[in-house]
Amino acid sequence: MLDYLIRNARIVDGSGKPSYPADVGIKGDKIEQVGNLAGAAAHRVIDAGGRYLTPGFLDVHRHGEAAAFRPDYGRAELAQGLTAVVNGNCGLSLAPVLGPFRQDILDYLAPVVGRMPDESGFSTVAEYTRQLSHTRQRIHNGLLVGMGTVRGCAAGFRAGALTEDEYRFVHRLLEQSLADGALGVSLGLGYAPECFYDTPGLIKALEPLRCSGRIITVHMRQEGDGVVQALEEMLAVARALKTPVQISHLKAIGRRNWNRCVPQMIRLLRRAREEGVDVTCDVYPYPAGSTQLIHVLPPEFQAGGMEALTAALREPSSREAMKLRMQTGTDFENISLLAGFENIQATSLRSPGNQLFEGKNILEIAEMQGKDPYDALFDLLADEHCAASMIDRITSEDDIDRILKEPYSCVISDATYPENGLMHPRVYGNVPRLLEQYVAARHLLSVEEAVRKITALPAERFGLTAKGRIAAGMDADLCLFDLHNIHQTGTWQQPDQLAAGMDAVFVMGKPALEDGRFTGHFGGRCL
């Protein structure tokens, strides 16, 4: 006797192969049978009526490791069909956090991942997983170990090369985190303190991964004028270490780089893959990103951590030096020069005096205050002790199309979870945007191709062997929907709106969402 029998479905199994009509039987938390199950008996039968039945969707690039402890976590994800996510990306993981620089690391992480209610961090990945497993979860959560966090534990936010003792500390912490259950390693070379590695130093820090088969994801050193060279650096790292590498949120920032750098990078990726380099990429389907507002500053000023940077932002000579670098610099991800202050919105502002600037771009804030845009930016960051976030409009829709069409590209959201302020719409609507715009409306991808990019492809890449496919023996994480009902309801002005159109979402064999309503099922597990 089956627990659930879903009849008359249009199966999109995650492989990318054409959809086909079939029934699916569920027993316990597994898919028991797939095919013509006309004679099967079940405790409950659901008539799919020809709607699509897919594996539960995976988002392998989120920043929700602190949000996972919030009571509402999982609602925004389930409403768009997500049953599993991987957090700890861009080198910015909430575990392991220990040692004398612990508070500096937590302060640096807060604009991206938020804070734990008691201001705690987790000294090991095992401790994080243990505490999360004692919290009821609507969806599955995995964690990457962030090499920015690891380096921060070893040496804080000091610039320059690590000492031999510090390298040994990094190696021990990295190996322990992988043994504790981290799914892989993430890099954030555009952020402090990882921006202080040179390429040989980076390879040395990652030495325990050589020939390991453990995946490295990377927010590259640059995504602007130097993005092609940044990709070449990571291909060199992949060749040196002989372990899988995934380029996170591939893009080219700045109009002068649009339609030029992405085609170059695609050629480099194709050539490397033909040579046997195990490299892939992912992309989010939005022309705007979201991260720390300090990311617009030259990286060398981030040495010493948030309080040191706050002090520098209040010091006239440091401000002038920052301004001069930002007006001309091409050797870092100079977003204000590449995209313009009019495309940088300040978000997650905590100071009561700055609340009126929430969601305003830097030019608007400067005009409201009668200031130069650089002074407005520096004053705002200093007032916020550098803990503000931003939404930055940076990339080309044509480049997004190019990356989406590559067969090795996954689709991710890069969703950040600051504890206050204006969120990016992708937190609530990433998958609906993919299905609604790129499949149903524009036909850039078939439904089978799109589903593969958010199921089997990321599952295989991150070693989630029981996820991402509809087949007997696989975990019964499933989505049932009519493609033409899928809709991203959130907007840039009001992003925190649950997506519409999912008829049912199963997590480990039971509906967590049914008829558009949450059932109260908490079937999520630690990956």
C-alpha cells in the first residue's frame, strides 16, 4: 500500500529529457514507483490532471544560515517550489567562527546573512548542524564552509600573506569543517579578507582539497573590468588542485563590459571543459544583485575589519584617498564607477536617522542631503558602522540569456537575508521568475532544460545523490504545478510577497504546501 499516489502527471524528471505522462507512488519518504500505476492502492490519491510533476527545486547559492533559525524561514522558499538550499556561499559562512576575531567576523557577515538572536556564531560546522537539526525545518539545508570565515579565524582582517602557522590553522579548520559535514568550500575573493590572497597563496590555502573531488564555489576576485582575468585565475586554481570548481553568479558588471566579457568567458569555460577541467557556473536571472554596501569601496581599506573601516570613513585624508580610488580605479570591482551611484540602492539601514534613505540610491540620498555623492556614501556607511546592504543594478539581460543557455550552468538566487530593510525580490521569486519569464513567456529555455538547472544538475554537482530526480528510490521531494499559473508576485518596491502557482510541494514524502496553503509539515533535514 502506497502512502501517496499522484496520477495523470506530466513528469519532468530533472534529467533534461522530454516530459512524459506517468503516475508516481510514494511510500515513506521515498519515491516507490514511477509509471502506469493503474492497479496500485494508496492511502491518498492526487489527480495531477496533466500538470507538471518535477523534483523539488534546489538553490545551491543562498545566504540563509542564520535565517534558518527564524520562525518563518522556509515559507518564501516552499512557495516557489524550493525543497533544498545550500548556504555559506561567497566565503561568508556562519560556521566555523571562533578565536579572537570572532566578533569582527560576525559583524562582517551580518549585512549578508543577518545575525543570530543571541549574537552567537558557531565554532564548528558540526555545532551549526547540531543546533539546526534541533530546529524544525520546512526545507532541507546544506552548508559550505566559507574560506573568508576560515581565514578570518586565522588572521582576522589583516592584509598580506599568511604565516606558516596561520596556513596550518586554515588547513586544520578546513579539514575539520569538511569532516563535520560541509558540502564543499566557498570562496569570496571579492571580499575581505580573501581579497588579500594572491593566487599562489590561495592555492596554498586550499591545498587540502587537491584531488579531493570536493567542490569549490567562487565569487571571483572581480566581476567588472578584470572579470576575464579573474576567471583565468580560477581556471588556473582548478587545474592546480584538480578538484571541481563552480563559478558563482557569473556576470560582467558595467555597461562597457556588457556583451563583451561574458562571450569571452563562455569560450574560456568551454575550452577548459573540453580539456577536462571540471568547471561549471551558475547565474541568477536578475540584472541586479545585493550584498554589503561596503563592497563599493576599494578592498585595501577593509583591512582591519568593520570598526577600522568605520574610523577610516570618518577621517578626511582616508575619505579623500577612497574617493580618488573610486573615481579612477579599475583594479578592483569598482561598482560606483562601472554602474553609477544612481544604480546603487542603500538597504538594511538600522539607524533611525537613516530610515528615510531606505531603498534610495546614493545620488538621491546625496541630493536629499545637499552633499557630494561620495560624502553621502561615506557618511551613511560610518553612521551604520558599515553594516548596511545594497541592491545594485549591474548586469545585462543579454548576458544573462547567454549564460542560461549554456548546458553546464545552474540557476541560483544568491538570496541574502539581512534582518531588516528592503530585500531583493529573488528571496521570494527566483524560481517563478525563471519559469514565468524565461520559459513560459520568452521560450529561452524549455521547461525540461529549466527544471534540470534547478534539480538534477545542482544535485549532482554538490553530491546530493538522493535529490534532483524523479525515479524509484529517490527522496520524495516533489513539485506539482501548472506552468501558466506560476507568478512572481513581489516587486522591487514590495519584494516580500510569496510566489503564486505551486499546487503542491512535497518534502520527504508529505505535502508541505498543498492547494497554495502551508500544511504545517516540517520535513526538512540537514544535508
